[in-house]
Amino acid sequence: MEIRTRMAPSPTGEYHIGHIRTLLYNYAYAKKNMGKFILRIEDTDRERYVEGAVDRILDIINDYGFSWDEGPRVGGPHIPYVQSERLDSYKKYAEDLVRKGLAYYCFCSSERLENLREEQRKKGLTSTKYDRYCLSLSPEEIEKNIKENKKYVIRLKVPENKDIIFKDAVLGEVKINTNDIDDQVLLKSDGFPTYHLAVVIDDHEMEITHVMRGIDWLPSTPKHVLLYDAFGWNTPVYVHLPNLKELGGNKKLSKRYGSVAAIDFLKEGYLTEALVNFIMFLGWNPGGEKEIYSLDDFINEFSLERIHKTDLVAFDRQKLLWMNGYYIRNLDDLGIYNRLRKWAEKFNISLNMADRSDDYNIKVISLVKDRMKLLSDFSNLTGYFYKWDIVPKERVSEYTKDETKALEILVNFHERYLNIKEGEWVKDRIDEINHEIIKDKGYSPKEAFMTMRIVLTSSSATPSLVDITELLGKKEVLLRLEREIKSISI
Ligand code: GLU
């Protein structure tokens, strides 16, 4: 049997990083088993429908490096893969259930239902249920109502006091009594199916073998099992995955702590391979020390048995940042440059490279890449390679504690650098000269080199001074020293 998994996003808002985790597991399981991964859009909730969300969801899934074997944009044997384009089929199936006596028309007005809920709440009931008023309507009454064009929904006739038992590949056997389940609406008065009806019909028609989704859908599963029974179909294998929470405590992922939407992580400058590697472990663990996994490694090792049996897993933002730095460091300089430019173009971000040559920019990257945890760190780490301003006197004398001495250091470096021939402006020669200066003048390495570093970069934490000096070039270094000397001397 072909393994067929699916992701079924609803276009009700931004695609969440947790959705990508669920998608990854579905994708990997299908690929591991030479099966198919299907994408379906569940857009039957018209009230929560967000214009443009379908395209954004499809784009972000592609941005994370995933594609689907069947679904919107690519087609497949079960087209259409968008629920709002499959309405006729849902209606037909719902009416079949009515004919078989397993579902019924309900003409109750929203006022009646609201009053009913209110009464039940007053009685102290925690969950409110439909009272089955319409279940006892005679065929004549039903026909009359329909003729009069009265609005109706179709409800599932949930059997009374029956234990529904299903097996979840992660949670084991789950049991729930039907007395806790309301007579679900299957078809709404606007002709749209509810999620419950549509998901069951589509998963069946699209021959889905494994339904892998967040554990927050667990309470819906017995309703789905009832529907499979009513239609006489086999249920798929259920796999409920833990939801994500902030590290420490039981807080849902929240914007207060950082990005939540999948797109925002990319905008912040995370690499997709780092994100995908990180989310592999949000609910699964191979049980070893290894934590750097390519997608292919993951597909090879992924198994349902190793999915965590818990309702929440911690999203460790520091760990993600570390992992991203790891992936950046492991790209070559040109690779980082290309990624930076693509990222800046996609999100319309200025890299402030002041029209310098590719060669120069790539050398800049080689000097700072060990400090980059995000692509967006680049500009903060490299401003002085592109633009320079006079550094305030107090900062220049931070290490000498003496303005005159700081000035003297700058003058000495300037004088010696002036004599270096263009062709000798390489870091080993610069390093030799730097050491000659401190030896001749009796400066401590710290006071001399930190003073130079602050003047050239306005920062005390930078890559090595000789690397910077070499890359900036003789002309630029002399110019910065001259301007600073002039400013201090006034
Ligand atoms: N449309 C549901 C969602 O937005 C899918 C739930 C499921 O996978 O069954 O998450």
C-alpha cells in the first residue's frame, strides 16, 4: 500500500513555525516510505478566511524548501485540492447519511440554539449540547420546511453511550464515550461543510493513510472516527504531535518572545536549513548525541515510534540561534554572500555595502562570519568597512587614559604606515610593523592596538586588527588616522 500523508492548512492567518514542523514530519514520513505527500487547502470557514492567505501559505512552504506531490499549483489525481471547490461532493455525502438515518436535518434558528445554550449554562453544565429537537420531526414536517425554503443544517446522529476507541501511533489507545459528543453539524446552512465532514471525506477520497497533526485536534478525532464508521470506511492511522511552547513554563509560542510566523524567522535572517534542522527535534528524537541533520538524514531516520508522547515541546530560541550560527559558519564566504543578497532582496533590506566590489564584500564576510548568528547581524558587524566617522576623543583615549598618549600612538602608526609600499600592504608585514612600533616606543600591546582598533572601527570588539587594516587598505587607513589626528589635535 502506498503511504500517503497530507498537510491541510486553513487560510485563516499566517503560517506558523509549528505548522512547518507538522508539515516536515508528514513530508519525511511519505518520502521515507516512497509515498506521496499531499497538500490540501481547507477553506470552508468563510468567516475566518483571510484574503491572499492561500498564496502566502503555498509560498512560505516553498521558501522552507518543501514541495508537494499533489495539491494546488501541481494538480494530481484528486483535483481539486481546495475544499471550497469540492462543495457538491460534501453535500452529496451528507445527504447520503440522512437517507441512511445516520444524520438529520436541523431547522433550529440561531436564537433557539442560543437560548438552549443559555439554559444549559444556567443549569451549570460545562459543555452545552444540542437537544435533538429536530431528530423527532416527521418526514412531512421536514418536507414542508424544505418547501418553505427554511434554512437548515445537517447534523450527525451521534449514537448514545457508545465508547469510541481508536489507536493513535503515538498516544496508544484513546477512548471516549459518545455521551460527551454533541450532534455535530456536518453541513452548514450556507451549503459549506464543517471541518469535520470535509476532512473525513477528503482524507478518504484522497486515500490518505496517515493523519499526522497537532495534538490540539485530538478532541475532534472521535467525531471523525464516528463519521468513518457511518460511511463504512476504514480510518487512517492517527498520529497526534505535540504542540510547541516557549522554553520554561507552559506558555504558547508568542510574539512577545520572538517570531512565531514562519515568514518572520526568514525575515529575521535564519537559514532554512538551520530552521528545518531545529524543528526536526520539536517532537522527535533519534536518541543519540547527533544534532546536525540534513533533510535527507532526517528522512532516513524518522520514525513514528520516536515521536514524543507529550502534549507540549519546548521551543528553545537560544538553541535555534546557535544552530543558525553553526550553519552560517559552515557555508563558504561566497555562499554567505549569495544568501545575504537573496535575503536582502526578498525582504527589501539594505545591506549598506556602499557599492563596494563583490570581492571586497566577500572578504568582509570572511572576517565576520564567525560572529554572525543571523544574516541580519551582517550590517551591525560590518558598518566600519563601508563608512567611517570621527571617533570622540574620550573613546580614543579609553585604553591609554591619556589623550596625549593616544594622539602620539596614532601619529606613530600613521608615520610608519605611510612608508609601507603598496605591494607590502599585507597582514604579515603590517603585523611586523605593529610590533616594531610597540617595541620601539614602549607601548603596551593592549593600549596601542586597542587605540588603533577603536579609531579604525569605533568598536572594541572586532575581528583581528591586522585583518581589518589589510582589508581597509593603505589609503583608507591613513585617511582615517589623519582625520582622527586632526580632530583630536584641535
Ligand atoms: N485545517 C486544519 C488546520 O488548519 C487541519 C487539521 C488537520 O490536519 O486535520 O490545521
